[in-house]
Amino acid sequence: MSAPFDVIVVGGGVTGAGVARDAALRGLTVALVERGAPGCGTTAASTHLIHGGMRYLLYDRLTTHETCWDCGHIVRTAGDLLTRLPIVWPVYRDHARGLETVETLLEEYDRFQPMKHGRRHLRLSAETCARLVPGIKTEGLIGALSFDEWWVDAEDLARRTLESAKAAGAQILLGAPAEAVLRAGARVIGVRAGGRNLRGRVTVNAAGPWVDKVARLAGASLPLRLMKGTHLVYRDQALSPVGLLLEAEDRSRCIFVVPSPLGTWVGPTDLPGPDDPDEARTTDDEIAYLTRSVRRYFPRWPRHHDATIVGSRPILGQPGAENLLSRDFEVFDHELRDGIPGLLTIGGGKMSDYRLMAEAATDAACRKLGAAAHGTTQLTTLDGRPVAAIPPWPQPAPALKRFLRARPRLRRLHALAHLGAAFASHLARRAAGSCPETDEAAFRRHYATD
Ligand SMILES: Cc1cc2nc3c(=O)[nH]c(=O)nc-3n(C[C@H](O)[C@H](O)[C@H](O)COP(=O)(O)OP(=O)(O)OC[C@H]3O[C@@H](n4cnc5c(N)ncnc54)[C@H](O)[C@@H]3O)c2cc1C
């Protein structure tokens, strides 16, 4: 029988691809099995933004902080795949959040933007907004704010990360579903995938919303709350010349309009999904909600979309309301948790911190293997060129993160306390006349790619 791999990875979404790359760059022997094509799961159904999660500033500030930090690494190591996307947030008289509240949120996001090579926000008049976004409803429009994120072809990011893993020596098996885990007593010693037995000293379950299904093959289970998200896809790539963040018709959520080489995407929704991600389907209600939400602003918006895409966010089970669920991630050691040595799961997180998630999972695998090698994924581009480390940036204290993670109400208070102080200082600056509006030409210069 052939020697076992050091690490077997189940799942070739962006996270599993990241784990395979990280482990292979550390000199470990790696095999990855993916039941479909690279990134074909949740990764493909994402909004395709490398972003810090500005919305989490409302209830989970430390995740925004940490995600922006890892976005910076992705920008440096996968920069040729990314495009800067300016996003305009129009504000209307009847909106739940007024201009000053939205600007406060963006001023707070500005603190983290430099980590991800983002630009500071701009304040726009209603007239400038109407010029930048032709066809937008002007009745009730009182102004707009803008910020920027990075657009990426998410499946390409997974594919290129897998290619990088392969170049570092990893074996990649596509179209190879893990059907069973191999056991020696309680210990997991690999997987049976695509008709082959692959033996591994550590198996990393990186199956996104399917992590629970894969863990069950080994007799374990994981606390996931799957939240379903749908996008409407229009073939026309330029229904809006810039990205948009629009208050949806229920007024409690916002949806993106993202123009891209893959078409114009509108969404996502955020609804409790079925426990089995294979059962997630777009409903007529979701289509109607998204269509009405965008047509509130664009009376001439096409009545018919060309496609829909749906995915399930792999959110870790947490106490508290659905709209307060943290997007942070966790590595589960099934030896400590369930008495099953040889199996780790990486769960939760975002595409935007996939490198950090992969590093945490590979660190855990190295501890199991007694391997001393450190992660170097932040120092090499996906096509193998060296890059310098990002200058140090203060990181959230792990103890504070752990403490707040278990207390969602306190975590929200922590976020709101920061925003409250920021709102007061914003109002003071506004009274002093130091929040100027930007014109169209300055907007274009500001977001021009470097
Ligand atoms: C609607 C929506 C919008 C989102 N937008 C964003 C965004 O803009 N930015 C962002 O950062 N994050 C976003 N996210 C979150 C992000 O998409 C996910 O966090 C990320 O893609 C998860 O990647 P993953 O590799 O962990 O999971 P997946 O991409 O789901 O990969 C898991 C892989 O495991 C494979 N698999 C499953 N079972 C098996 C098996 N038995 N054997 C072998 N392979 C198996 C699947 O085929 C799949 O390819 C969004 C999520 C949703 C749902």
C-alpha cells in the first residue's frame, strides 16, 4: 500500500483550495478531493466580492477588522484577479438610515480600508449620484455615499489557488466525492473518494455548507446554521456603470447591484436555508423581492432576469437572532470534541478571509503532525512570485474575540458603542463644515485603478 499523505482535504471551494496550497507550500504531502469542479459550491454562489464586511460594523466589528486584514493579503497575492469596484449607496428621504448615519458607518469602515488597499469613502450630492447612475429615480434622492470593494471571479480564485497548490506538489482530484471515511478504530485515516482509497495522517474537512454531511461520515456532527442566498443574474454587464448598495423593499436589509464580466448580479437574499445544502432552491418570493427591490430605484430595470444562482452560507451555529450571526470561522478538532483523532473541520468564515482560514486549519494539522513549518501563503503570489509581508497592523485581541463570540448581545453593544462615538464626532465635523461633497470627475479620479 502507498505511503499516506500528510494531509487530505475534502472540498475544493476557496477554503479547501487554500488549505491544500498552504499545506503544500509548507512541504507537506497533500491530496484534495472535490466532488465537482473548483469553486462550484458556495464560492460560485457568492456576490464575488473580496470585502471586509462593512455591515458587520453594526454588530461584529472584530470580524470586519480581521477580514479586512486578510483581504489585504488576497489583494497582494491574487491581485491580478481582482478589480476595484466603486459602490454607490444612494440615500432617499424615506430610507431607514439617513445620510449622516450611512456616512458614519463608512467613516468607521475607512479605518479598516487601508488594510485591504481600499480608498476612503466619498460624499456625493443627489445630482452627482444621478449623473453617475443614469436612470436612477431622483424623486426623494437626498444624496449618496460611495466606498469600494474588490470584485473577483470567485471560481477562478478557487481554480488558481488549486493550481498554485498543484505547482507546490499537491494532488488534486476533481469529480471525486468523498463517499466514506477510512477508519482504524476511532481514528480517521483518510477517505474513499471517486472509487479510490486515499490514506492521510490528518483529514481536513473543508466542505463549506456540506461540512456537517462530511463529518457525519465519521460519526460526528457540527453546529451549522445555513443561511440561503440568491442572486438574480442579467447577461447585460452594464445595467449599472458602478456597483450599488440599495436599501431593499423590506427596509431592514440592503442588496448589491454588481456589474461584472459575468453579467449584472442583484442580491443576495439572506434566509434560513434547508439543513441539506443540496436542497437549497431559489423561490418565486425571493425573485419577486429582489426584482421589486431594484425596480424601486430603476423603473426601467428589465422585468426578466436571465438566471438565478443560490448558495448556503456556512455559518457556525450560534445563539441569537439571524441578523446578528457572526461570519467568523473556527477550526474544530474532532479528537478533542468527539473522540475522533485524525479529523479536523474548518467551518464558517468568508471567501474574503479564506487565506487566514486555511492558515488556521493548516496550523492545526501541523500541530497534529508534529510539523514545525510556518505558513507562507502571504509571501507568495498564486503564480509563485515572492511578495513582501504587509506592515504590522494592530489585530483584535484573541481573548476579546472569544469573549464576545459567546455573547452576541455584548458583541453588538461593543459595535454600537464604537458607532455611537463615531456618530457624535461625525456630527461635530459636519457642523464644522468638514464633510465636503465630491463631484463626478473627482469620483472617477478617486477610484481610478493604480
Ligand atoms: C449568497 C452568498 C453571497 C456571498 N457573498 C460573499 C462575498 O461577496 N464575499 C465573501 O467573502 N463571501 C461571500 N459569501 C460567503 C462565501 O461564499 C463562503 O464563505 C465561501 O465561498 C465558502 O467557501 P468554502 O470553500 O468553504 O465552501 P464551498 O465553496 O461550498 O466549497 C465546498 C466544496 O466542497 C465540495 N464538497 C461537498 N461535499 C463533498 C464531498 N463529500 N466530497 C468532496 N467534495 C465535497 C463542494 O462541491 C464544494 O465545492 C457569500 C455566501 C453566499 C451564500
